[in-house]
Amino acid sequence: MPFEYAPAPEATDHVRIAPRYDLFIGGRFVRAHSRRRFPTVNPATEEVLSEVAEADEADVDRAATAAAGAFPAWSALPASRRARYVFRLSRLIQERARELAVVETLDGGKPIKESRDVDVPLAAAHFFYYAGWADKLEWAFPNRRPRPLGVAGQVIPWNFPLLMLAWKVAPALAAGNTLVLKPAETTPLTAMLFADICQQAELPPGVVNIVTGGGQTGALVVGHPAVRKVAFTGSTEVGKLIQRQLAGTGKRLTLELGGKAANVVFDDAPLDQAVEGIVNGIYFNQGHVCCAGSRLLVQESIVGPLLEKLKQRLGTLRVGDPLDKNTDVGAINSPQQLEKIRGLVQSGVEEGAELYQPECRLPERGYWFPPTLFTNVAQSSRIAREEIFGPVLSVLTFRTPDEAVEKANNTPYGLSAGVWTEKGSRILWMSERMRAGVVWANTYNRFDPTSPFGGYKESGFGREGGLQGLLPYVELAR
Ligand code: NAP
Ligand code: MG
């Protein structure tokens, strides 16, 4: 019998969201040449929060020109001064953490406890970490002289809006580049607050430019001739489009794309701990996580007890108002994403997998999907192969470690993986063999700015985070 919790809503009265936001170009908010705007809604209530500008070709050109104009002075600044700016951005994110967390939750639907305890602190930590590199670049790559590239064009998705911004903006600035960033259509608001933070930090005009809009605006940013380096996080489909668009242009490119991670549980794993890790792996951020542990591989001898514990735990997850501090699973980011999840879940049922959903009351308005678990999943079925990007777990089994490796690697993706066992030797054995950029052992979805993150195969290439995360933003001269 789950506990009943009294409502514990996060206060929102300290937050002011403007009814309209313009583009952030050359250090100022400017009206879009296009004169077009689009609404961004709160997916938990379907209320319009604000209207943002839709940047067209002339707008993107203005932004890229501003970035190109700011580059010579920014890259020539003494490194310790550049470090100070990046450090200041980090401190301001910390100072405005509550406001950023509430806006992130309102605009994207994720539980406040996640935006407050994960997204915002990690975003600040990224700026803090790369501020530390800014004046030590000379020593970062022995016997090489790192030089900035120029203007970076950066396009990010809606699942971790501020955090993805930090992953892109912090290393670019620390290395001495200027940039044009396009946030996702459904979650532009924390990027608008970040523009305000850039003004507050007195960042030189044109160093950071933010243009809102849809996929078309993203394509314009990526394609602009002044852009020397493109950093994209999003779907594999759009990643491929961009790769085609950039072929032959000589632009540098890093792609952080989708995933379908295996979370492998051996029979010697501590089960209660594993259950927490499995839940964190797939229901964190409603499963809108590129590295989500969406394929659970369980050693056959423990399937029964593990599933029993897991189902029981699912029944205690609180789904609902993202602003409530007790909420574990918030709203689905958009009606389009909800449709996609529903479609794939339907295909799972049609292909013969067994569906389990705990009883839970979903709010009437907004976009919701209950935590879902599939057993009896065939390796060939869509729910075992395709990225669902929702709170849906597919459970498969294995008998031997070799079989676990084979099944874990049986995917076009290779972003992340998890392994649960009490044997250190087995952890090492597994992580050597699983083709994934990150392997978590006896934990899941842990992030740290010092640790590189990125994929193999269709999950993309290039690394973000750590010393490796600086590499895409520099040219190494002798
Ligand atoms: P998406 O559709 O690929 O969109 C990502 C971004 O690209 C958005 O800002 C989007 O604008 C823009 N865009 C769309 N078409 C474009 C084009 N032709 N040229 C340039 N930009 C374009 O992906 P999503 O649905 O927002 O995000 C979910 C995907 O991101 C998942 O597959 C997930 O695995 C992946 N992801 C990967 C990582 C990682 O680090 N590997 C991290 C987070 C998410 P609109 O918003 O207007 O569509
Ligand atoms: Mg929104």
C-alpha cells in the first residue's frame, strides 16, 4: 500500500516569464526580421507560457555575423579574462538556480526535483569546470598549441534544455570561440533566461547569440557559411540530414544522437539496489533520455524475483504535477512525443509482448503516459530495437555473460550501458565488450562534467564533457 502524500508545490511567484521573447543577437534582444512568433506551452497544463520569435534566414545571418564580428576580440582576450567570464556565467546560474529550475519544469514538464537537483546544478558545474580549462588550454594538449575555430553553430533538443546548452556553450567559450545556439522548439525559455544571464555577466556582445525557431531555423544555423563548427544533439534521423548537408564544406561536426541502452543485471547483483537503478535508468525524466536504460537484460535465474520487486516499485512512483516536489514522473514533453510513445507501445502489444502498467491516476489536462513495462519481448520487435524516448521499459533475458554481451550489442546504437553485479572482474569484462560510450556499473544515469560522454555507431561521434569535450572546439597546431 503506497503512502499518500500531501501536495508539496514549488513556489512560482518568484518567476517572471515574459509574454514574448525576441532573438538574442549581438548582446541585445532584437525583433525578428521574420515578424513571426510561435507559442511555447506547459505540457502539464497545455497553457501557453510565452511566445518566442521564429528566426528566418536574415535573422540567422544577423546572428552568425554578430558571432563572427565578436570572434577576433574574444579569442584574443587573455585566457584568464575569458575564464573569468565563463566562471561568472556559472555563478549566475547558481544564483538564479530556483528560477531556472521552475522555468525548466514549466516549459518542459520534468519533475521539479530533477530540474532542481540535476539539470541546473549540473549546468552550473559544466560552466565551472570549463572555466577552469580556459586559462590552462596551453597545458591541455602536450606539445600542441590549441587555437579556437571561430563561430560554432549549436543545435540542441528538448529533453535537457539548459544542461544541453551548458554542454555546448561552456567548452566553446572556454576555448575562445563565439557561437549561435538554437534551442528546441518546445523548450526555449531557459535559453532566453540564459541570454539574460549573458547580459548580466556583461559578456561582450556577439559572443553568445541565441535564435529560436524550428527545424528550419536549425538547418539555417548549421548551413551558415560563417559557421566553422557544428555541434548537434538530437535524433539520429536529423543527425544524418546534417551530415549530408555538411559533406564537403570542411566544417567540423560532432553528433550526439539517439540510444537504446542495455541495462544488464546478473544473478549476483544486489536486487534492491538494481531495482532503484533500473527505475532511475528508464523513468528518470519520463524516459526522455538519450542514454536511458530502455532494454533491461536480466539473467534468467533471477527474472521472477526481480520483476516482482520492480513491479512493486513501479506502483510507488508518483506521476503528475511536475511542480510538486514529490513527483517522480512528470509530463510528456509534447503531444507529438506522446503520439510516438503510444504508437510504439501499441506495436509492442501487437507483436505479442506482455504489458504491465501500475494503477495510477493521470491528470485530465496535459500530456501523460504511465510508467510501463514489457515482458516477453522478442529481440526483433520494435520496442526492443527502436528508441521510444518515453517511460517504457522492455525486459529481455540471458543465460551467460557471452549472451548478455551479444544481446546488449545487438543494436544500431551505442551510447550507454549498465551492468549490475557484485564482481569487479565481471564489470571490467563486460565494459570491455559492450560497444557503448558510457558504461555505468552498479549505478545509472550519473553525469559529471569531468567525464566524457558520447556514442558509437548510430549514436553519433565526438565527445562532450571532460578534456575530450574541448577537442571539437580547437585546432591543434604544432
Ligand atoms: P530532433 O528532432 O533531432 O531535434 C533536435 C534539434 O534539432 C531541435 O532543436 C530541432 O528543432 C532541430 N532540428 C530539427 N530538424 C533539423 C534540421 N533539419 N537541421 C537542423 N536542426 C534541426 O530531436 P528531438 O526529438 O528534439 O530530441 C530527441 C532526440 O535527441 C532523441 O533521439 C535523443 O536520443 C537525442 N538526444 C541525444 C543526446 C546525446 O547526448 N546523445 C542527448 C539528448 C537527446 P525543433 O525543436 O524545432 O524540432
Ligand atoms: Mg514548452
